Amino acid sequence: MTAVAADATIFEPNRPLLNQVEIPLARLPQTLDGFTIAQLSDFHYDDIFSVHPIRKAVEVVNQLGPDLVVLTGDFVTISALADYLHNEKDSLAAAEPCARLLSPLRARYGVFAVLGNHDVKAGPRQVTYIFKDQGLPMLRNQSVPIERDGARLWLAGLDSVSEGKPDPERALQNILPGEPVVALVHEPDYADKLCRYPVDLQLSGHSHGGQIRLPILGAPYLPEGATKYPFGLYKIGPMTLYTNAGIGTIRIPVRLNCPPEITLFTLRTAGRSGRE
């Protein structure tokens, strides 16, 4: 029992696991076949528990050399006991060192982020400014084109569902029909709504994968907005969803059967795979 406790509190939270996932997209042009996206999520920066896994994740991602890096929110923490722990002022103070730790991330077509529910509670304008100042643009109901060899892929970022005001119409308004879209949305269960829009792939976090996953029983607790699609790969109508287990922890600095996650996606034109 002591060994399990030590692994859950000391070792597992500090060993990010790399998951490599191929995603076929029906609308992806063949010239973008093989395009790679690295995803990190749910950092919940603090000076003790999250610094090492964040640094390790940045190191691993840069070694992978992805085309694009996306950060799907919750850089800081707001506690339910906000008067005593993780209040707005303390949370905003954590945004800057978190942004500095993430600023060395490199990708051929850039690094982009969206806000999580904790970031919005702490102060969305301030967190957005701090990250932009570190060269990490925050997409708030907006999209940017990624162009390679004459083909285009759109990256759309939505505001936090539970604390912000997500506006897919605004985020997707400049995208031409038929062009593939990857959307960043902190809360994965929003996929049930977003799948009605012309979005090919939604990347989310929020759940921490449950943070503790028990044999047979699974996760004893999942946050609202991540109870239906808490971890891994899903198909919702024509859209694909992936929920990342995150880097940091919340409430208790423990992970059991649920290590921090770095996800590397390889996008494939439908009908093609890396084995061909």
C-alpha cells in the first residue's frame, strides 16, 4: 500500500505519457496528410507539484518537432475555497510563471491556446494578455488558417463552456465550405453541440482523465462538462473528439492509473494510414 501511495503521489504525476494517435479526416487534403499536432492540457501551475511535469512535457514536445502545438486550457487553479486557497489574485500570479514555462514550446506553424474554466474565473483578459506577452496567442471564439503547399487547415478556438461564452458561429465565420477544421474546446462534452457544425476534430481536456482511475470502477469523480467523454478517442456523428488527460492535478496532487498525458496526433486523409 505504501508503494502504491508513493507511486500515485511522487512518480506517476511526474511522468508524462506520450500517446500517439492517427486521426483520419474526410476533408483533409492529401498535401496535409501526415500533419502533426501536439496537445497539452490542464497544467494547474503551482510552484511544487506541476513544475516538473510541465518542463518534461515541453522537452518531449520539442523533441517530437510537431507541425503545430495546442494548449487546451486550465493554466491556473481557482478553488471552491477561493477565500483561503487559489483565489483570483493568487491564480493570476500563477499565470505568468506557467506561461514562461510553456514559452519555449516550438512548432513549425506555431503554438496556440484556449482558456479553461479556471482561467476564466481567474481573469480571462489578464490570462490572455500574459500568454500573448510570452508569444502564446489565445484563441477566443476565433480561428486561424494553417497553410502548407497550397492547402489549408483551420484551427478554431472556443471560449470555456462552463465559465465563458463559446460562440462557434463567430469562431467559424471566415472558414470556406469544405475546408477542414480542428477546434479547441476545453470541455469535451460540448462535442454534442459542436458536431452539428462543420468541424472535423475537437481537442479537449478538463477531465484530467479522472486523475484517479480504479480497476472496473473507473474514475470516482469527473467534473461537469467531462462526464460523457472523459478520456481518449470518440466519434460523435461526423466529428472526431479526443479528450486529453492533462498535465497537472487539482484538489489533491495524486494520479493513479492516469499519468499526465502528451498527445501527438498525425492527421491522415481518409483512406490513408501510416502503414500504407
